[in-house]
Amino acid sequence: MKVLFNFNEYVGGGETLLLRLAECLSTDPIKVLASKDSYIHRELSIKPKKNIVCSVYNGRFDYSYLSQDKRERLLTWLDLMLSKENEEVSIVTFCMRDLHIVINYLVLHGNENVKITHLLLHPLDHLYLGQTLFNKMISKIFNVSYFSQKKNIRLNAEILNRLAEVGSLIPMNVNTANRVMADTGINFASENIIPLPFYESLESNRFNPPSIQNDNGNTRLVWLGRIVDFKIPAIKAMIDFVSDRDGFTFDIVGYGNEVAINRYILSKKAERKVTIIGKIPLDDLKRKLSGYDIGYAMGTSMAELTICGLPVIVALASPDYRSFSYPICAGLVHEQYLGNFGDDLYCASSNTHELPTIEQSVSLIKASPQECLSKSLAHLERNYSLSKNIERYKLVIESNSFISVRGLSVPLASRFRKFAYKLFL
């Protein structure tokens, strides 16, 4: 039995990947473990699929912060979901929190029929629970990231290393692999890196490439994605770019911390150039985006924009949430390293002075929009093929070995940290 385990409540690259994996693997029975009323739960409820069963946990799942009785309740539920006599279970986890739950389940319940595949979908996944409350406070005030919970980081590294030894640890891109290697010493061969699979070569209904100028003489740029802490500096960088130049407008399709962006728009006196559009239904996305000239995004949103027919500038994620000193980016889609989605700054060796500017990338697109779009589509098809990369995942899931959990433990929050977490939750 294959089990896809993801308790995240929002929609992101990992959640979309789970749904794609479930559908592609559903020639055999698939069980999905999710949180109640999450994006995954809603999608599988609205569009039920043959051979896919979604079981939801109706309770808190922030495992390290739970009281002992609530942790036991969660593990009892998990045991009920996984325990079938003499049946091998292959679990796929999508973030370190859920991996902790599975590891502690194996330590305490001793289910010897369970294999694990873990997908490294964030460059800092291995640092989960690596910050003290003081670290978090410093990060908030000074935009500087410290991870001083070395014991927790070592525990994470030990769990990940055991998975890597049996070939069941899969980083999504070069930047993630490099950051984890730098921090933990875990080595990854290039064949271990599997970019998020989402591109179907038979994608239809693409729009013709834009003319890069509408009837008003303006170049229309559009952001697609959530408005969250690590993405806000990139959004601000584009606001800086358009506010200082004539002939550009910038629309923001997404939701989140609109207050911070509106405040920044006012500070730049860019109300006539920058507009927050908000959410657009997925089935209406291509039609709405057809009126734009250049896309701007990070993560899988950069691919969504490209598939909709836009040449796309890849935005940079900011690990410390700090604004950039000038408008930089990661370049164009086809210029990215294997699997990269704009996470260059998460690498310890990253140097902002070596990164392209938004102005340079806009100039490349305006010089040849068709060429930029064609190269980007070819890049997606080459590296993010849905059928090819799902098959690579499937091979790992079906061929990996059992890991020993002897001597492993997972971090648990202190009483004070639990109290603070409940207080500010």
C-alpha cells in the first residue's frame, strides 16, 4: 500500500505534487492522509478518484507542541491508518514535521512493514525546530536568521542521513541539495535530484506569445503567487522597478499579507502603476493572464505563467525576509539550474551581486519574447515532465529499503515553548 502523508492546510508546490502523485499512482490503491478541511482534503472531496482514499485527522497535528495524550491520540490514529497484517506500506512525506510524526510512530509502535520516502521540498526543511524563541524574536526585529537549537538540527540530520543511505531522500533541486549538503554533510548524486513534476508535454490552450506592449504603450507585468513573508521582498523589488520607470504596470494575482504590500505601494506613490488583483479561479487563470506581457513568480507559479504563454522572470525568495537593496531576480525560466525555483539566496555561498537585475531580464524578454517563451517551455518539458519525473518518484518509492529507527528520537518543545505557542497561535 502506498500512503501519501501531508498535513499542510494551504496550497503550495508540495500539496499540488501530492495530488498529481496520487492520480498518477492510482493504478494501485493509494491512501492519502491529510488534515480536515485542508486544500488536499477539499480537492479530493470535490473530485474523488478511483483507487484514492483520503483519510483526514480532525485535530491538532503540530506534533512537537502537543501534550502527551494528544500525541498518543495522533499516533493511535496513524496506527489505525497503517496497520494491515503482513502488508508492506510505503509512506511518502512532504515536510519535516510529518516525517517526525512517522519516525516517532515507528519508534513507539514498531511497525516493521513501513518504508519511508521523504521529499526535500524546501532548502531549510532540515532546520525544522532549529530556532529558539529568542532566535525567532531576533529574526522578526533584525531580519537575520539564527538557528541555535543544534541538538534538534542534529536529530533532523540523523533522520535524513538514514533515509539518504537507502536512497529514499529526494531533493527537489540543486539549491536544496547544496544547502542540505553544506549543513549536514549528506551527499546527493545528481540522479537523486528530482524536480517537481507538473509539466505535461501535450499542454493545450496556450496563448500566443505577447507583443510586449499593449494599446496604451505600457508593458504589463503580472505576479502570480501567495503574498507571504519570504516572497514579499521580491514583490517589493518589482514595485521598485515599475515605480521608477515610465511605460510599466504591475498587477499582483494572489493573496496573503495585502496590508504590507498596499503600505509599500503608498510609500512609493505607485498607486496608478501597481494593483492587487487578489485570487483568480484556476479554471479562469489562462483567460485572465492573456492580457499581460511578462510574468513574474517563484516556485511552481513560474511554470503556470509560462504554460499560459508568458515569458517569465523568476523571482527570488528571501530566507531572512529582508528587502533587497536593489531590484534583483533569478533570471529567466530557461536560465535556472536543475529544478530551481528562485531559491538561490538559501545557499550559504549565494552572492546577490552575481544575480541578474529585473531590468536586465526585462530587456532580454523585450528583445525577443518568442525566443524566451520557446526556450522556457523547452526547459519545463526537459526538466519537469510529469510522466518522466513521476516514474522516477515511483521507482524510488517501490525500490527503497527499510530504515532502522533504533536510537532515533524527534524534538519535543519545552513547556515554556508550548505555552508561548498556544498563547500566540
